[in-house]
Amino acid sequence: MDRDETLALFDRELRQGAQPDGPGSRVERIGGVIRTTGDAWNGIIWSDLDTSTADATIAAQLRYFAELGRPFEWKLYDYDRPADLADRLLTAGLTAEPPEALMVARVADLPDATVPDGIHLRPVTRPDDVALMATVHDQAFGTDSARLMASLTAQLADEPDRVFAVLAMAGDTPVSAARLELNPGTHFAGLWGGGTVEAWRGRGIYRSLIAYRAAIATERGYEYLQVDASDDSRPILQRLGFHHLATTTPYTWHP
């Protein structure tokens, strides 16, 4: 994989060419930024700024989301300009969250993975399945998933070909969950929300969920899988053949 070519393709298709990510979502190009608003996520996905425009643009976005009364995230990549954009965001009152690694793999290069003994994988198709996903998410990440799961329920109902979700079950107990988001007209499908309940980690469940989603991406004709990886998942992804293309840091603001 050519890092520079793949990163340029990612930037062009998924950032500059960002698409609405669910019912009620809207993507706008306003001045030097591309902005997403919606029920699930609000934020800045891409920017083209310099030292003469950055501060005014940041202030304008703060006013916009303050008027909406919504929190938002400025998704900053380490190649974004100007070079001191991170400092400018902090000065404006945003908060830096833990950085994540933008990792990409060719779907065809990923190894197969067996499902661990005692585990079966089940597609998420009904509202009660989403409730089980919420249970996993809350235990794995320690955060409230209500808003995310409401958006997923709407996506599954209104855009079933854009998102696939899967549960890993130990008998009747959900122990891991993840979703695959497809981006029509691009080369990329995205891996999101992969989380395993702590007591079930280290058994290969996470790898089996990646293989499950990779198979769906292959069927749909996608060339690459993309994931924003935490420090915990990055080593696993590297062993599977994912490449670290950039680092992305969420800068968040709450009204």
C-alpha cells in the first residue's frame, strides 16, 4: 500500500466528499470547512485554513453550534493546516480528547479469523438487538450510548444498505458488538464501535468481528477498510495488516 496515495484518496473521498451519515444528517461546505449536523454527530470533518482565516472560522463554528445548542467535534488530522490549528482550537475553548490512529487495510489482504469456541455472531436487525448492542457499548466503553443507538435504529430502518451491525453472543449474553458503515461511491467502508466486555477480551472475538465485516465489505465491492483506532485496538489491527496513515484528535465543545 502506498501511504501517500491512500491517504490522499481517503481525504478526498471521506473528508472532502463527506456524505450524510444517517436520517436527519446534513453536510455543508461553509467557507473553509465541511460541517456535519445531525442526530448522531455534529462537527467539522475537514478544513482548508491558513493563519489569516483559522481564528475567524473557528469562532464562526462556535457561534453556529452555540445557536443550535449542540455539542460538536472538530476532527483534526495531523496533516491539517495551519500547523498550529490544534493550539488555536484549544485557545478558542475546545477540549482535546485522546488521539486515535487512522488505520487502513486492503480488504483482500486481511486474514480469515475463526469465531472463538462458545461464541456465535449474529447480525443486528431488530430494535431488541440494538438494545443488546447498547448493553455491550455501555459496559465496554463506560459511556451512555442512548443517542448513538437511537441513530442506529433509524439507520437500520431507513438505510439498511448503509450500515451493518453484529453482535457476538455467549449463549444469550451479548459480549461484543460492532458496526460497518458503507460509503457509496467511494473505495472505503468504515469499522466503528468495536467493543468487547472486559471479561471476554483477549479471546479473539474482536478479530472475528473484523473478519465478519470485511466479508460484507468484499461482497459490496469495497477495496479498503478504515478505522479510527484506540491505543488498545491499534496493535491488534497492525498484526492483521492495517497501516497507520495519520493521527486524528477530536477537539470537542459543549454548550
